[in-house]
Amino acid sequence: ATTQNMGKKGSVIFSGFRKLGLYSNHLSHVVRYHKKHREFYIVTAVGNCFHTYNVKKLGIVAVSNALPEDISCLAADRMLVYVAIGGKVSAFARNKEVVHMYTGHGADVHLLLPFGDHIISVDRDSTVIVWDVESEEEYLQITFDKVSFEVSAVMHPSTYLNKILFGSSQGGLQLWNVKSNKLLYTFTGWPSGVTVLQQTPAVDVVGVGLSSGQIIIHNIKFDESLMKFQQDWGPVTSLSFRTDGHPVMAAGSPIGHIGLWDLEEKKLVCQMRDAHNTAIAGLTFLHGEPLLITNGADNGIRVWIFDTAGGGGRLLRSRLGHSAPPTKVRHHGLNGHHILSAGQDGTLQSFSTVHERFNRSLGHGSINKKKSKKKSLRYDKLKLPAITTFASESARQSDWDSIVACHRGYLMTTTWNYQKGGMGAHKLEPKRFNKNRALSVHATAVDITSCGNFVVIGLSSGHIDVYNMQSGMHRGQYGEDEAHSGAVRGVSVDGLNQLTVSAGADKLVNIWKFKSRKLVLSIDLGTSPATTHLHRDSGMFAIALDDFTLNVLDMETKRIVRKFSGHRGQVNDMAFSPDGRWLITAAMDCTIRTWDLPSGCLVDCFLVDFAAVSLTMSPTGDFLASSHVDNLGIYLWSNNTLCSMVSLRPLPADYEPTGIMLPGTYEEGEGDADLNTEMIEYESPEQLDEQLVTLSLLADSRWKNLLHLDIIKKRNKPMEPPKVPKAAPFFMPTIPGLIPQFAPSEGSNQGEQSKIVNFGVLAQKSHFYQQLESAMLSNKYNDPVGLLKEMGPSGIDAELRGLAPDMGGDVSVLQGFLKMVASMLDSKRDFDLAQAYLALFLKLHLRLISQEPGLMEEASKVSEKLEETWTSMQTLFNQSLCLLSYTKSALL
């Protein structure tokens, strides 16, 4: 990993996963045929990457790696997909990774044509370059004069070897041989610019689309026009011809209509109006099949089948996203698989996090559904404006409507049925205003109870109304007249339908009894709230204020329990984690922050390129979904804490967040390093505090068996003496002990060894004995304690026996041992070892201690210290046991 990457933090909790709801943009799609799979695939550009779908089910097959900029042109052959960004052309293999790069254009490339082993690219300066695909070398360059011939279309006529036909925005055509670099023929053309060149099923015949809306079927062999058609919808954006036996041509228009022309009868057969909400970016008839594939800038791919009388196509399958940025996203249901999204295009859609085939569009809101069906909704005056906020509840969705939505500037709120996938039965509107639209009162907040039976709606006039979801009837209001003296900014009902909490522009948070609708408590916030969010399971009510701060109200205690500050822009939306520990907030300062409620700290913060307008956390906690300013997609962020250890630390108040690219977008050095996996290495000190009794970290077997060593030795007594090995050992012999040490070689002094016992050697002092003597002078006993820690039970037993006068020791050293134990008790370290060593010492030397006054005095001091330490510990143990027994037996 680079030094730059290691310094970069980003988000510790969240990492980009993928984007939902993006299918197409203004660039034409490309159709590919896979011989081995015997299947057609569609490739569409989406921002700075492209998606590959199979035609059979419109299931996504691959998403390419992201490029630094948005794709400006797209083409494909049998093996590779070619994309242009600026003046560069990239070739992708396996629909995923870049394998070739072609650089050399001085302007942006806007046309690409795969041509056998070559790729032809045309830029805005009308420079044509023919590249060799494999070597990435320039094979040929043709430069046209933009004033007289600005290249606007390019194609290869079938059976014309090495020939390319260029169309110009001046209306003329030129046929070139790219192998010999010769202009073969110049077609006079037409007064309007050429927008499309398309090969017809007949050899020598080409379909030409003009910017005037004229379509010419032209024979390039004899330079004569066979037939002409005129569409009234503006320039021709795309052309395609049926190859399944029907002589039909389809032509796309900038306003979303498709015209179908019969080439035998030379007339318009059918009009497919509003095939897309925007211009038809591309349309293609599948070879030998009655299927037409279209895509447009409205973020949609549609497959039409021609199997009905009249020549028109019916919609077979489609993938549709929002054609304008989504403004509100919320998870629907308890499994976290569905995300409801309301967009500025006025539609309500459901996106699946599992597979696109589970996506569904609930359609566009309408005042009168029956009338809207009779005429096109596009020109319908009855259609409702975009949804500003909505609430959903899955508890009774199979019985009646489960979604309630507020519309921009409308007092009326609409119900939607998730099961049926459309608008519901009711339009909820209070009667107090007598449908007087001049009052400009509109719905601002909405919530559905957890049982799914009631809906609470807050208005800009300060009123809060309750309706029954099944019947749509008005069931009452909060407050005698108005619940708030200003607009209602948020309203929520708790999980048990006991309390309703509302926040208004009058700077008040009111808590009401849900059933009696009486005011329980009113809390003054000091600043107007901007938005609110309730976590029903924990009863935490988050309030974002206009001064960019956050308050958290506990519904149980009815008090503000947390206040957070740090955002530098308006808070757009909030979400709680499923366990209620985290509050995740998004603001116009382009940050997404995670606040830890128990500790009251900011634990995660990162920047995004576009401010998030809405957030929702999955009920299972695996994904955070966000929608952003000027972005059509919904972006999923995976929760790293579910699959790995993530160390969260409080971030300082002046923390400067680093930017993270949105999921599925390009990042320099992508994949070089995992930036967020560093853990805080915590090294525990030997003693947390001098007042705390600290145990040793040694295994129990090192000190528990000291008192029972004689029993263990008796039990483990060998049945027969050890046998001397005949040959040299395979492994080098070691000295018995806990720390392995090699035994010294005895072969060299074996012959000189004396058989006379040297009593001087037996009287030598051990290393522990010497350390204890020196510690008595310095009054620091760490070294002898450290030596005892390294010994096993047998070694400790032998050392303590060696302290007695009859074993070569001294009374003063025994006294020093007691002082060592006293120092261990004073420091409150190794408490368990001190007890074990003292117990063994008393067992071995009790009689001698009783005979020596000096030892008795030292032993009594140790006894006092031991009793003092143990009494305080026993008090703490008793308090803890008492509390535990109370919590076990008390009826909570």
C-alpha cells in the first residue's frame, strides 16, 4: 500500500457496495450475440461504467470497472466493448476490465465503429483514426474540413470490403476505402444534416435519418433514393429494420415516440407513443426475432414484442429507474430486501437489493385514476406532483393500503398499495378547509402506526389528523384546534400506540396520548426543528434543528438525553441502526456522520461528492442506502462491523473527514489497499490502577498445586529407574524446567570426574537466594518475584526449602522472603501468587517462625496487610453478589 493510501481514513464503518436503479442514459445501447451461449446481450452506458444485461430476462450479467469520466460513446464487437471518454478510447474484455487503450485524438470522441481487427473513432474536430485493436497502433488518420464535411454518422455497408460510409451534418455522404486511404465517391446528400446511418436487410441499400425528421432509403450503388418518409417529431435519433420476414422500419424521435413504417407499402403502420419519457437514445430489432429493444435518457430499458395485429409492439419486459433524482428512500418490510423510493419525476418505485426482477414501479400519482387511464398521463392535468415524504408499514399490507404519501404543495395525501403495485383506495384530506386551495395548506409529515391500522398526518397549518387506513375515515385531531402554532416538521407514533410525538416550527416538541389525543408534555427546543426520526424499538426520537445541531429525545423518560453538533449544513435525513446504538445523519455539507448514542460521541464521518438527501438503514443492519443530489441511483453501503472487527474511537470536534467515492464510481489507485482495516493496538498495562488488586497472568497449574506437591510427587513416582540410552540421542538433551535450556556436554570431563563428594558445591547459594539477599539491601523485590514466576511448582518448593538454616539458609533470608510477600501485597500485584507462595512458606517453616521472634514480628505485619486487603475485596464481592441475587429474584 502506498503511503498516501495508508494516511487516508475514509469511513471505518461503511464501505461502498453497489448502486441500484441505474439502467441507461442518453447514449444508444449496443446489442451483442454470444455464439456459445446462443443468447443476445444488451450493453448500456451508465455514467462512468457500462452494464451488460441478457435479453431473455433483462438480468444484469456484468458491471464494468469504473472509468475516471463519464462515457461519451459506446460500441462493441464479438469480443470487446469499446468506450470513449474525452479523447481516449478504451477496449474492455469480459465486460469488465480494460485491456487496450487508444490515445491520439485532440478532441472528444463521439463516434465509434468496430471494423474487423480495427476500431474506427471520430472526434468532434472530424478527425477519423483507424486503430489496430491488438497493437493499439494508429493504422490510418483521415482529417475532414469541419466547415464543408463535419462527420456526424459512420457505418460499414455490408459486403463492401474495406469501405466506410461517412455522413455529415451538412447533409452529404462520402464512401472511403480505409485500406488504400482513398475517397471513392461523394454523395450530394440532402439539405439537412445526417443523424443516423443504418444498414438495411438489402445489400447496397442504406437507411439515412436526417435532422429535419426525414428518413431516406438510399441505394449507394446507384446513388438514388428508393423511398422517403417524414416524421413530425423532430430529428431522427435512431433507425432499425426487422429481419424476421416483415419489411418494417422503426425510427426513434427526441420526444419519446417511435414510428413504424412499412417499406413495401411505403406508409406509416403504427405509432408507439411515449415509449420513453425522453428521447429515444437507441432502438434495435433483434436478428430474426420480433423483438425491439429501446433505451432512453429516462433511465429505462424496454423490450417490445410484435405479436399482435395492427403492427404495434406491446411491452414484454423492462428495467426502469427514476428519470429524475430520488428525494426520499425508505426500507419496506422487515427483511431489508426492498427499498421504496420517491423521485422528483413523481413516481414511487420499489428496488430490490437481491435482484432486479423483484423491482416494481408503483407508478405516478393521479387525482383520478380512471380518467388518467383514458388519456396519456404525460399530458394529464390530473397527475399529482412529486412525493415529498411518505411512510410505509408492512404489518397489514395484504389486507389494505400500506403506504401514505405527501405531495408537493398538496393538502391531500394519497394511499398506495404495495401488494397491487399502484395507488390505493383513499385520498386523505381534512374537511376543515372545505377544499379551499387558496389557503395554500399542504401536508408536511406522515407516519403509520406499527399495527398498520392508523395514519397520522401533520400539516403546514400546525394541525395533526388521525385517519383509519382501512376505511380512510377521519378519526380525530391532536389539540383543540392546532397541535402547533407553526408548520408540523415531524410526527411519529411509538411502537405500542401509546404516545405520539410531534415537532413544529414553533420550536416545540409535543408528546400526546395516542388514544385520547391529550397533550402529555411540551418541550421547548429553542430552535426550529428541520426533520425528525423515531426508532420505535428503543424509543429514541432524533430531532435535527435549523442550526444544524441534533437532539435525541428519550420517549421513556421524556427528556433530551443527547445533543450533537458538528454539521455545517442543513441536516437532510437521519437513520438509526437496528439496535438503536447509532444515529446516522446526512447533511448539505456533503458529510455522512455516525453518532454513538451510549457514549455520546461521533465515531464515523466521511465526505461524498454529492450531498445525500435521504438515508435508510436496513432492518437487518447489513446495508445503508442513500440517495444524492443530481443522482438517479440509490447507493448501497455495506456495514463492515457485521463481517469484521472494527475498532471505533471517538472523533475530535475539529475532525476533518476525507472523501469517499460513491459505490461503483472511479477512484484513483482503486484496489491498491484496504484503507479501513487498521485496528487500534491496545496494550494493557501491568496494573490499571494502584488501588486495584491485580492477579498474575500465569496459568493456574503454576501456583495452585504448590500445597499439594508431595501428593502429586507420590502419585507420579516412577515404577522403574530410567534407562540410559545405548546410542547418542537424536535430539540434544535439555535441562528440566519451564524454559528450555540445552544440557552441557558431559563427554569431555567424563574421564576426569572425581568420585569424592565436594561438600563446597552443595553449600553453594542458588540464584534466587542471591537475588533475595541483594533485594533485602535495596528493598526492591521485583527481581526475586520475577525468578519465582519463571519456575515450576517443584522448583519453587526446592527454593523455599533451601531458605531454612538446616538446608544452608539463614533466618535473615526467611525474614527477607516475608518482606518480599509484604511488598507484593503493598503493590497489589500478583495477588494470587503472593497467597500461594505465603501458604507454601508457612507450611514448610511454621515451626521455625514460631521459635524466632524476628520472624514472628514480620509474619504478624504480613498478616495485618493480608487481612486488610482481603476485607476490602470481600466487601466488594458481597456487594456484587447481593446486586446479582436481587436482579435474579426481583420482578422487573
